[in-house]
Amino acid sequence: MSGISGIVSRSRNPSIRAHIDMMTRSLDHRGPDGSGVWVNEARNVALGHVLLATTPESKAERQPLSDMPGGVALTADLRIDNRESIHRSLRLESSPSDPLTSPKLLARAYRKWGAECTDHLFGDYAYAIWDGQSGHLLCVRDPMGVKPLYYVRTDSIFAFASEIRSLLTLPGVSDQINRRQVLTFLSGGYTPREETFFESIKCLEPGHLMHVFPDLSTSSERYWSPARQIEKLSLRKDSEYERKFRKVLEQAVGANLRSIGEVGILLSGGMDSSSVASVADAHERSSSAPLHTFSYTFPSLTERKRRFVDEREYIDAVLESGEFDPHFLDAGTLSPLHQLEDMVEVWGQPFNIRGLYTVSKILENARGNGVRVLLDGAEGDSVIGYGYDLLTQLGREDDWERFAEIARQHSENYQEGRRKYPPEKVFWNHGFGVIVEHLRRGRLRRFYRSANAVSKHLGIPRYLILKRSAYWVWPSHWRKKLRFMRNEERDLVPSEKFKRLGVSREDRSALGDLPSDEPLHVQRSLALQENRALTNALEAMDPIFAAHHVEARHPLYDRRVIELCLSLPADQRFKGGWTRSILRRSLRNVLPDKIRRRLGKVTLEGVIAHNLRRFEKDRLSDFILDDALRPFVDREVATEMLDRFRESGEPDSACTRSLLRMAVVSVWLRKRRHGNLKGPPQTVSLPKE
């Protein structure tokens, strides 16, 4: 993990060296192990870099790289995980006196393949390559967007950086607020992924590259498009799928364990983090140093509340099966607004704090134990998939008898774990949409035939299917009026504000407008590559980890794992009534049975609301009633939400999420007003080397 920056000027810029120095200094908190700049005043281009060394070869990095054939120079926040295959493809040899660092491998790859070198790289990266011969700049971001890359273009310059604060140091770069982004965030939605909370600053989308030409015009294109490139895998036996999956997963986890310091794992007790921990332990079993695990539990909560949120029994099952050095955080004593001001200043933008408020505390613990690399299994369910698309497929094929059989198997598996998921609920969640789609498209005969079949095989009254279907084919504004009449919904952000900006409700969804008539494996691929929620979570996580000098790694976001999972037939992910079946079967001798046979997961919504009310009643009021929020929210609705939160015994999760978003935006607006979002972080307590 590092920090990068750069400027290209249209004409002679006598201040270019001062500007790149200022931009790079703004990123010093990301790179304790070295920094450097490269300036070519004759070509009006400059690059900057700060280094956090996390792999053995990275200790020898000296960036930016320059003086390469063809006048090529580059700066990269880069970790290449398939080093051996690139060595073979390029027929390279490395020596102790001149180790081939990842940036040097990238330079050699660019020399051979040009911009298409992205097709050969596995790992996490954001990089920029200046090509002196063509006079243009190439900017690239990894497929899932683990590494961020922001940019700004004015009449006179194009500039990029790992963090927005670096760009805001440049003269002429405005910090004007992007109202569309703020309003959408407060409403719980998402804007296009290239947008940021600043009108003039954009974000290069994951899986994209951008050419910047001498006249500062740009051309952006997607280089990684699994929806169009991946074909369904077809093997003869289940065991062949299992071996292939396990091999690729072990390869990805092994590559992510390379480190010059201690390695840790964020272990929640869920299937993803438990799988990463178990595979990593098997890989490192011969190592003298056990892997660190970092988990949050809730021993301070009452037994009743703990039952819904604490995963200690699952965490212990993993710890007992391997050799780990465990560390625990009592999240029951932690405010959801813990270090909110610091985190907002470090990233410089609002973010969904629900999944991040425990992170800074864990990172302090990790650094104290010498950990520089922290593996995370979060959102692996989006990659591996639950397999519910098998049910959608059966519904499309009108095989409701088979649908009902699988739904009953699934329900029985839930009952084995003392949980409830009745077959009829499986239908409402994963089959009902197929029937509604028939009605929307005017396929009335097929709609009635499907409704009759569902009623027959699942015992759901036909009139109930017809009633609910009618509701969902109503125009969305009718449904909204009905919810308002029932007092179920009042908009925190008035719809008139969105109308003035030309933003529809569909524009704000996490996935955008995905086609419903594509094959299911293509829809899965599109959902993953276009998922705005995943991108936002990664972008918020990066600067917080970087400020603590710890690199976040995501083995389940390895390109090889993603492409294999997207190629799997649906029945390999949902078999015998078990979701995520390929993961359970492949790791039957590695993952503890308590984890393998687990269904469902906990949600922190209740404890977040409980702790928010317990620790932050007064401060929350200060944020929600901040006059700076008036241009963005309905003050009356905000006050009603705050009152309901204070008075309700069990506040609803939607209300809690809205209050948290308002608190984050309030802090961000204050930080912007006081000038804390540009240049080096001023008021936060950053770790010292």
C-alpha cells in the first residue's frame, strides 16, 4: 500500500515542482517508508509517490520509476500476486542485488504489452504511466477497486492522486460540493461510481483505464468485463468443481499472505472470514509465528441482546481448529461514532459508518502487534454467491415443483441450525419476482399458470399471489403515495430536490439499472462489476487502513477467484438445500463443521442503535440539528426521526441508518468549512513510526 500523485500541464508550468511536492506531502501519512517525486519540466509532467512497504521485494522500491526506454515513467500503488507467471511470460530473472519489484515488473509488462498489460496482472493496483514517446498518460485501477484513484481536469492541468485531499491543494481546484452526491447519500442511495462529494473531482471506476492525451482530453474504457468475457464452466463431476475451487482459493490466500511483517485476519465468525482464516492457517502451518486474528464480540451486552449479534462460538470453532494468536474487541462498549471526526478527515468524504466504526480500534491493536497486512473476507458472499439464482432459473423454466423441493430442503437445513426460513418465504424472496415480471410484460397466461403452480406446490393461497403482484406492477409513485398514506414513509430528502437535479429513484440504486432479460450468469457478473455499495465500502476502508500503516487485503476479490465463481453453474453454489455449497464442500477437511453447516448471519443494526442511544444522545442531537444540513434535508422529518429514536424502545434500523448518515455529513461539512480536508491531515491522531 502506497500513495501516488501526478500532474500533466497543457503548457509550461513553472510551479509544477512545487505543486507535486505539495501533493505528495499531503500523502505522507500513507507512506512511512520513503517518498519521491519525478519532474520533467520540458514535457510539463510530474509524478509523486510515498511508500508503505508490505512485501519482501517492496523494501527495495524507489518510486517514481523513470529513465526507462521510450521515456517511460510511472508511479504505482501496486501489489502483483502472480509474479511467477509474469516472470515466465517476460522471461525475466531477478537477483539479490537488483530485485524485480512490482513497479519494475509493471514497467517490463507495459514495454511488452502496452495498455493491455492489465490483462496479465493479478493483484491490487492503481497506477499511472507516462509514455514520453506518445506524450500521453495512462491511468489504471484494479478490477474491484481495492486501490483508489481520484482525478481532476481543468483548462490547464490534469491531476490524479490516491486521496482527494492531495488534489485540493492545487490552485484552481474547487472544493464545491456535489449536491447530487450529498442528497443521494443522505437518502441511502448511490450515485454513478465516477462521482465524488466534490463537483470538480472524479474517481476512476474499478476495472477501467483512462488515456490522457497532450491536449488533456481523456478517454476511459472498461478493460475487465466478466459479464462479456466469462463462459459457464462445465465439468463432469462435483468433485472436479470442488478441487478446482479449492486450488484457486488456496492460490489466492497464499499470495495474500506475503508480508515483511506480521499478518492478521479480520475474523468475524462468518463463512467468508472463517474460510480465509482456515485456508491461511493450513498454508502457514509450518511457520513458527501463528497468524493474528482480530475479532469483535459483545461480552458486555445482556445475554438477550448478545444472542442476536455475538459470533464468539463460531470464532472459537475456527481458533480451536488451527494455530492463531487471537485478539478481541468488546464492541458492546464502543460508540458507533467512535473516532468519527478522525475518519471523516482522513478520507475527506462522507461514508457509511456502520461497518467501519470498529475498524480504527482494531487497527490500533493490529499495529501494536506489528501487523502490516490484514486479510479480510468481507463481501465474499457477493463473489461466491449464495446460489439463489438457481431458484430464479427454475422459476423462469416454470419448474415450480423442483423449486418447492429445494425450498423445503433449504428450510429443513435452517431448522437443523435452530433457525426459521419457511418454504413460502423462500418463494417470496427468490421466486415471486419471476411471476411479477410475467405480469409486467403482459404475459398473462404464463402469469396465471405460474401462480397456480406455486399455489399447488407450496401451498400459498393464489389470491395472495395475485394481490401482491398487483401492488408491484403499480407505478412506483403510486406505491410511494400508499406508503405515505399508511405513515410508513416520509422522505428525509424532499423529492423536489432530486427532481431539480434530474435524478430518479432508479439512478440511486446500488446496482443501477441492470437488464432483466440477460442470462443469469451474465446478470451475476454485471451485478458484481457494477456494485456501487462494494466500491464505496472499499474506498472508505482504504484511507483508514493507510493512515494506520496497515494494508487491507481481500483474497476473495482475487481476479482468479472472481472469474471462477462467476463461471460456476448455479447448482454448484446451491446443492442439497445448502447455499454457497461449493465453498462448504471444497473446504470439508479445512473449515470446522460448525461453520460449514451454518446458515444465515447476524446483523449489527440492533446493537448499533442501542449503543448510539447509550453513548451519543447529546452529540447526535448536535449533528442532526446542525444548520449546515438545512439545504439538504427536511428539518421537520429529521427532528421527528431524532425524537422517535430517543423515545422508541427498539428504534427501527432505517431510522438509525438515516441518523448516522446525517451525523457523518454534518461532520464532513464542518471539516470542509474549517479547511481540514486539503493537505496533510491536521487534527487527527495518526500513528508515528
